[in-house]
Amino acid sequence: MMERGIGDIIDAGLTSPFNKDISEFAHKLMQIVLGEIYTSLYDSVQKSMKDLFYVLNYEVTKAATRINGGVQAWNEDAFNLIKNIAENVCIPIAASFITVIFCWELIHLIQESNSMNNVKPEKIMIVLLKFGLCLLVCAKSFDIIIGISDLGAWASEQLGLLTSSELRSFDVDLSEMTGLVRQPPEYDIGMLMTLCGYKIVLFIGKIGIIICGAIVYIRVMIWFIEFLIYASAAPIPYSTWVNKEWAQVGMNYTRKMLALAFEGFFMLLLFAIYGGVISGISSGDFMQNMVMVIGCGFALCVMMFKTGNISASIFNAH
């Protein structure tokens, strides 16, 4: 009887209106706290999604501007240094090549004319004309290479008029992708943990995008430096054009410079393709879309280093 009386008293106390009010108050207080945390975290995740491509967009836009500007606009000091090397170091070397080739041509002329017995004036004029043209081409070889570079820059600029070098933001609403809304009717710990997981994934994705942006910057710098190194030796291969046996040296060099000049064109084309792939992302599984974004970003980086092989295969450059 005594135990039943105590139990009845406890049950009556738990079911009293006062305790119900306390439970409702604690529940409402918990909902307010969870709601504030949830709303702040939801807005943070949404902002992280929209800002995911900020760094990559910045590097891609800067890279496109550099590519369209050409080699001289990229770094005028480096350009002037390479130009001085080509004119003051490589042209004297090319002159020695021209001298050897010219003597070679004269020897062939003597052999073909029966030891100077049947030398025709027009043959001598042809040899002298070839010699003069070779000197002119060597003297203007650096300008010829810069003209090829300007041709590639013009092609890149025309491509930029048809496409956008800026990647579209990952502008998909979080509610469409995850099913979570900003103000649900009830908050719980599981929803907060889910948003925390999304935030961590977006943080990892942002690190990956920053790495991609750095790779884009490095690749463009390598391209400019490689072009300038090849351009510094322009007079040497052009000194071989007048000789039938050595002419392939100059032709291969010209094809190589054409391939280098159009690497920027293929880089911009790659940016446009990647932007089109990203803009096609819509509502769906969050993790699947993030894997696609990050995976395509690293695919972009890999393909950046293959643009040289693509351009070289098109121009048959070795």
C-alpha cells in the first residue's frame, strides 16, 4: 500500500501541468538553439557551394587574358632579354651555319658544272639569291616567330568571342540537391551532422579547386617560358632553309613554333569545355555532383599538360 502510494505520487508529479510546461519549454529552447545553428550552417554551406569556383575562375580569367595578350605582354623584360639573345648571340652562330652551307652549295655547283667548265650565270645568280634570302630570313627570324605567336593570340581572341573563359559557379540550390530546406518544421541533431558533412566535403573540394587553379597558373607560365626559349634560337634553324639536305631543320622548327603558338588556343578551348560540363550540373545527389566537380577539375589539370601533344600532332611537329 505504501509503495503504491509513492508510485502514484511520482506519476502524478510527472504528469502534472507544471512538468509538461517544463518539457515543452526545454523542447522549444532546444529547437531555437538547433534552429540558429542549423540556419547559420545551412547558409554557410550554400555560400561555400557558390564560392567554390572563385579561385579557379580567377586563375582561368587571368590565364585567358595572358594568352590573348601574347608573349610580349606577358613579361616585357623577359621578352627583351630573349630578343637580345636572339639578335646578339644566335645570329652570329647562324652566320657560321650560312657560311658552311654556302660553301657547300658552291662545291655542289662546281661538281655539277664539270669543274667550272659549264657554269651558267643563272646558276650563280640562284646561289647568290638563295644566300641573300637566307641572310634576310635569319635577320628577321625573331620577328617571324613573334608573328606566329601573334597569329596564335589572334585565334585565341576569336575563340574568346564565341565562348566564355569564365567558369560558371556551382550555382545549384542546396535544397534541390540535398532535400534539406532552410527552415524545416522540426530540427534535429541528424540534420546538423548532415550539414557538417557537406561543409567538410566542400572544404576538401575547395582545396582541390585551389590546387587546380595553381596548376593552371603554372602551366601557362611553363608555356610562355618554353616559347621564349625556342624563340631565342630562331636564327639557327632558319639558317638551313637554303640547303636541300638541311631544309628539314628549319621546317620542323617552324612547325614546332606553330604548335607552341596554338597551345593557348587549345587551353582556352579546354576551359570552355570544362565550363560547359560544370554548367550542366543540376539537382541530384550532393556527393555525386561534388565528385563530378572535383574529378572534372583534376581532369582539366591533366589535359592542360596534354595540349602541347595535341597541338604538336595537328601541326606534325617533332
